[in-house]
Amino acid sequence: MYHSSPPVIDYNRTSFQVKGEIKMENNNRFWPHIRRVTHIMMMAHRSCFDFHLFNAR
């Protein structure tokens, strides 16, 4: 599942920026799981960020 996380993280960053522009209430109505997904993606990004950099070399 970690292999599928990085592209989702990039998409999540985009949706998170949009989240700041759009009201959070509307975002929760359309995607109630956005908070849970955001939390998981941020944790995955923190735990795997150095690992991906290490793999890049």
C-alpha cells in the first residue's frame, strides 16, 4: 500500500490547498473521509519521505 501512497499524497496536497479556499463544511459533505485520508497520507508521507529519497539514489 505504501507504493500507492506517494501519488495520492500529491493529489491530497492539491485537495488540501483547495480545502483552504473552499469552506470545510462543503468539503466534509462531499468527502466525509477527507480528514481520515489526509491524516493517513500525512503520516505515510512523514514515515516514507526519507525512504523515497533514499531509494532515489
